[in-house]
Amino acid sequence: MQVMARLRVPRPVGRPRITPAMILADKAYSSRAIRGHLRRRGIQTVIPEPADQAAHRKRRGRAGGRPPAFDREAYKNRNTVERCINRLKQWRGLATRYDKTATIYLAALHIAGILIWSAT
């Protein structure tokens, strides 16, 4: 949670945003509680609906409501992030959290990112 507390997205005018505009997640995070929480905070969700939830909604007929919105193009960007995380996990120190403090871990993350970026 400390990393999220330091998250700042600069804007052309005004204070930086500290709430993300959109959340990209997989089917495991498609619960009613999670979607409701994000909706109350004004965060757009791009989470695919699992087959069992879709079947239950359809089985209820009109009372089941509409399917949740899903932006297929935005979800495709999630693959890029997943591949980046998988590349970072190849660094043993990052994958197992050998570092004692968050600052040293963040420095190792930056060094790994630089080395991965320079290799491509």
C-alpha cells in the first residue's frame, strides 16, 4: 500500500491524480464487491466476466441485469504489463524479496528495468 500512497499522475492543470482512471484485472477480480467498490470511487473497470457469473446472470433472465462493460482493446494492453512483470521475476532478488528495505528493493527494480530496457 505504500507504493500506492506515493502514486502521482501529473496533469496539465491542477493537483496530480492519485486515483487511477482505469483498472485492468483478470477474471479472479470480477466479484460484485470489487466492482462496486471501484464504481463508488469512480474508477473504470476492465475485468472480463467469468463463464459461471455470466451463466448465472443469464439464468436469472431480466432480473440478472446487463453484463458489465468490457473494453477489449484496453484489456490487450494488460498483456504487455504481464510480460514485463514476468521478465522482472527472472531477477532472483526481485522475485524473492531478498532486500530488507523498500528503498533498496525499489532501486533494484529500477536497475533491472534499465537493464531489460537496454537489452531490447
